[in-house]
Amino acid sequence: MKTQVAIIGGGPSGLLLAQLLHIRGVDSILLERKNKEYVLSRIRAGVLEQGLVNLMEEAGCADRMHAEGFLHDGALISYGDEMFRVDFRKLTDTPVMVYGQTEVTRDLYAAREQAGGKMEFNVDDVVIHDADTATPRVTYKVDGQERRIDCDFVAGCDGFHGVSRQTIPLAMRREYEKVYPFGWLGILSETPPVNHELIYANSERGFALCSMRNDTLSRYYIQCPLSDSPANWTDAAFWDELKRRIPCEFADSLVTGPSIEKSIAPLRSFVTEPMRWGRLFLCGDAAHIVPPTGAKGLNTAASDVHYLYNALRDYYENGSEAGIDAYSEKALKRVWKAERFSWWFSSLMHRHPEQSEFDLAMQTAELEFLRSSAAAQHSMAENYVGLPY
């Protein structure tokens, strides 16, 4: 087979890139290691920056998002017995959109299928060949049969454990990593949200987050040790612990119910440089990971897609390689800013095993400063709603 862009990874970043390229008449083939049902079963964050909303609109996939998503103008932050609200719209004139990543992926799949775009599922043994030449190719297997794609470019949207990053020689890449000594135990429940906006809670028992997917579907998290297991937590124990960590007024009104999904997510900060090698480009988790605090994972992947899509569009429409040559540098500048915000917000809201009394006092002072300073709130709001591309 031949195509212009071979896209490895059938998650939201690969699908979004494929749809944006299709709108511009650029052909692509998308390869996914699992099946469509598996991809849609993955539960992920659902806070979308305006930049991602704009990309969904440009891709022609925003109708259901606008009909069913929720615009959030701010978020609540609590610590101890204190609570305050950061007003995103007042500070930046920009809200965020709450719309589940699964729904984003579902909308993009529907658009890809309607467009007749090529997709291969359940692929194994993916190998990227000659990425540092003008004639890259991708080989893979489906049901034991080997197949080959000759292409102009390869977009690696296949996540942290995918083959794309590993294709770049170790001598050519540098990796930065911070592994946090705790995780998030999260549940999904068919219950109304405890509040119409997100609640981030710093308590002496650890971090908690109250979020939602819609009016009848809620997502809650509590900080837990990495050694913990979801099997160790009954629903009743989870709800009891969550109530201990959030403000009393919300704990008293919290509607509980059976969990329909329960999992523990580790927290990690990770960046690889560069994000381009020859005609191979990395997007999203293939190149960087952020802690979920602040919901930057999908949004940072979207900014990668923005830079790569426009670079490829410029190449095919104008014959210019300027965007391709600048892709890694542009993407990484924004990635590192998102990493900084996620690291800062995670450090602010979690209890760390090694924290001293001084460290705890400084954390409280930082929260007090954020509560009392309009400038500090503006900085947080500017990062939360998304820095410009």
C-alpha cells in the first residue's frame, strides 16, 4: 500500500491528525494495535482547552461536543477548612469544555468512517523503516500476514509504550523523567456531580478531585500509594475516604452509588527530545507524559497535532519544509510549559511522603498566595485554559 502519511496509533491524536489532513486532501492510513471497542473503552480525562475545541471544529467533528459538552468558567480549590474559586472566564475571557476523551475519540472515529478513511486494527509487529531517508515505510502484521505501507511521512501517535519513540536511535534522543511516589485511585459512577465545576482538594489525608462527564456521570479521584490496588477498595471505602478529603458542604451533599469503573493511574512527568527524526514525527504520549493534575495530557497531544498538521499542510500545499523543520522545536516549547504547570499544580495539591513540616508550611503559604493574589490566579487560569499555540 501507498499513502502520504502513515499514522501509528488509533487514539484521539492519531484520529484528529488523520481527519484534519483529510479535510485538506492529504491521504493517510491509520494503524491501531487494539480494536476500536478497546480504544473506546479507555477512560481518560475530559477537560478540553479552547485550542482542542477549535481543532475539533476545523476537523468537522464538533457538533456533538457543543451539544452535549459543558463549558466551565472556573474551578474550586480547597485546603484544610479553606476554599476559593479561580474564575477562568473573568481572568482570561476563556472557559474550558468538559467533554470526555472517549466521546472525542468516538466522534473522530465516526468522521473517519464517514470519510472512508483507511484504518487497520489489531496490528502486530509494527516496524518503521528508513525514517531518516526520503522513502520511509512501515511494515506490520494482521492475523499473521505481513503488510507494508510506503509513505512520505510517519506520525507516531502510539503512546508511551509504542514503537515510534523507540525507532529514534538512543544516541539521537534525550529523555527526562520524574516518577511521583503516589497514584490516583479513580472511579466512574452513574451519579450526579457533587458540583457543577471541578473541585481540587488538598487535605491532610491526601489529594482528591471531583469531576464529571455529564449530568448523570461523575468521575472522582483520591491520591493513594503506588503499591495500592483497586481490589483493596470497596465502593463504600472509596466514598468514605473521598468525603474525608473534600469540603464538608460537598461531602454532605455527595450522591454515592456503585462504581462502573475503578482503576489506579500512576503519575509521571516525561519528555523526549527531539520529537522528529528524519520523516518520523512524535505526537502526544509517544513524546511526553504529564501528571493528570490540570488535564494537560490530551490537550498537549492536540497542540502537537496542530503543529504537525500545519507543517504537513504547508508541505503539500506550498512545497515548503519550514514547518516540518520547525516542528520539534515549536512543539517542545509548549510541551515544557505544560509540563511545568502540571508539575507545579501536582506539587501544590498532593501530600508527598518525604514532606517535612517546613515543606507543608510552604505548601500552605503557596495556596494562601494563590487565594489572595489576582496575579497568581491569572497565571493559573492562563495555563489551565491553555496557552496559545
